[in-house]
Amino acid sequence: MSEYRFNTVTSLRVGPGISRKIGAVCAELAIKRPLIVTDPGLMATGLVGPLQESTRAICESVSVYTEVTADPSESVVLAALEQLQAEQCDGVIGLGGGSSMDVAKAIAVLANGTQVLPELYGVDKVTGGRLPLVLIPTTAGTGSEVTPVAVITTGETTKAGISATALLPDVAILDAELTVGLPPHVTAMTGIDAMVHAIEAYTSKIKKNPISDMLSRQALKLLAGNQRRVLSHPTDLQAREAMLLGATLAGQAFANAPVAAVHALAYPLGGHYHMPHGLSNALMLPSVLRFNAVASEVQYLELATLLPKPLTEGLPGFVEWFEQLIDDADLPGTLEAANVPAKDLPMLAADAMQQQRLLINNPVEVDEAAALALYRAAWAGTS
């Protein structure tokens, strides 16, 4: 038996409408002047209003930063930090998808003024404390509400990660009501993203452990069992909550048994073509599953027992189940269909080699030649 460590969020609150109790959560954490970090689209939906009302009833004041973008840049983080400091906020509430929650994490750490943003990039580079932090996801996908990571865009095609336990929030709130209005394509992409988290955590080479395994299995069971239901019945709160909980469990799993080649190969797609993260993961998943089977077939077949109605027996059935799910969601099934030029594949393979922090977790070694072969398989839709 080997030694391992498992870290996760201190408090997890789950239930329909529970986000409207955010004022009471602020009181628990002694937050008097919270800053809600969100994006313009979510602000326009009206979902932020009830949180503002709840916090106003308890707190001295409440501020809202609404300019988070997809794949947030350093300038977005610094603008949010500037507002936090100007309005003397003493706590941060991240509301939205992974982008809003990542910005919230970053500014909660930067608020103490002991470090600047570039000094945080890497693993365990955060040296000071942070402001009280609450994270509320509005998608069932990223798991950012329970992961000690924030990803920031640093250039035209480059991203950097902050990885430190200080980024785990004091409270994560799962309110399925906040996910009911998600467009079908967002529901599909974020759900597949969460399933990839569960699969890659279950086969992670270095830090795989019994707790992450348990969470991965339950996460995949919830996600696979409810993805089609939320697409066909988007107002089904029970199915929405199952997806949200599944994404969170997968987040807890991969926060401790990190993701690998699917994500490593997906990141260059997002960087170069501004492709949604869930879609880039979906495009790379089948090829990587087939590639990894030489080392992970046993684990994949264990996971296959959790899927509703695999198409065929064995490993082919496991892979084909995800291919069919992607097709049923009307997502492109190949890099070619996603308009990725074939001439770019060598460039993508070279870029993927920069993701060694992820590739070292893959059960099979991925060098540049293997990465290129995987991109070619994903482009053509071949094994």
C-alpha cells in the first residue's frame, strides 16, 4: 500500500434554490462586503439578482464584477482585483462556469497583496492566505468549485495554471435551479467534460487512489445516467442535480488524481481555435481511449459496467458509447468536422508537449509522434 493525500472543499451545500441562502453563508464566513464575480451572459439571465438580494439583506454592501470572459485573460483577473480593492470587498463569490470561478479564486488569493499574478503560476506557488471564498457553479462540467486550480490565458494561444490548496473554497454551493436554462449544446459539452474528468482520474498514472476511484465511479454513473435525460427534459431538476453532483464528484476525483492526455491534447485546440473546452475534450476522447487501452483496458471495462446500455461488448462498446453520445448531442465528431485544418496537426502535437504536467499522468507515454497520431485519428475519426 502506498501513501496518498486527499484534499477537498471544507463545506458542500446541495439543494434546489439553496443559492438564495448565500447571505447566510456570508454571515457564517464573516463576509460583510462580498464581490460577486460573474459574466455578462449570466447577468442578463437574471440569476444574479436573487444572490444580490440575499447578500444585501445580511451584508453591509454587495458589489458585482460582470466582465468575465471565456478563457479569462490576465487583464480580466486584474480588472476584477481592481474593483475588489476599490470597493474594499472582504470576500469573493464566484458564480458561473469555470471561467468565473477561476477568476474568483485568483483574486481571492491576490487580494492579500503579497504576490503578483505571474508569481502564482505553477504548483504550490501561493505563499499567503486569501479572502473568504464561495463558489457556485451554473454548469455541470468543470468541477472548478472543488478543485485547487485556476487557469488563466496569458497570451494569444497560451494558458497558465495556478495550483494550490488555497484555491479550494470555504463553501461550494450546488443549486440545480441555476442550470435549468443552459442551452442544449452547453449542457452537452460540459457534461462530456465532466465524464472525461471521471475517466481520466480513474486511470491517472501517478496519484490514483481509492477515494478518487470511488468518486470517479459514482460521478460517471450519475453523469452517464442523466446526460440524455437533461437534454430531452431540460427542466427535470432531479436529473439536473444528478449532473451537477456528478460533475462535482468528478472534480473532487481529478483534483487529487489528475487528468491526462485527453486534456493535454484538448488545450491546444482551445488555445488556437477558441474551441469550448468541453468540445475539445469530446473530440479527443475516443482516440485517447483506444490509445490507452493497452494499459487501461481493465479499468475501462470496469467503468463500462456503469454506462446505460453500451452498444457492444468489451472495449469497443465503451468507446462507441461515448461516440454515440457525442453524435446524439449534435456535436462535431471529428477535428475535420470542427474545422481544424489538417495542416495544423503537427503544430498542435508540438504544442501539446508543453502540457507535461498532464501527460505524466497518462497511463501510456505520449511523445510528439504519438500526439500527432492521436490528432490524426481524431481528425479522421479513425482508431
